[in-house]
Amino acid sequence: MFWKIVGALIVAWIAFMVIGSVIGFVFKAVLWIGIIGGVAFLGTAGYRAITGKKSKQIGH
């Protein structure tokens, strides 16, 4: 009985470690994608503001 409890705890611990590492990787990937997207957006907005180009609007 004791070894079944110890085995279950070890399996649960390994499962939490794997799930935690996957969630951590996904969080870091989404964070970096957000940072790169934000920098690209700000760079584009800054370039448009400096050059004075306006985006074309449909119907105008």
C-alpha cells in the first residue's frame, strides 16, 4: 500500500513537471510574439507618422 501511494505521488509529480514546462514554454512563446508584434506595430506607426503617409480608406 505504501509503495502504491509513493508511486502515485511520483507519477503526479512528473505529470505536473511536464505540464508546467509545456505551459511555461507556451507562455514564453506568446510573450515574445507579443513583444515582436508590438515593436513592429510601433515601428510602422512611427514610420507612417514621420513620412506623413496616410492609409487609403475605402470610399473616400
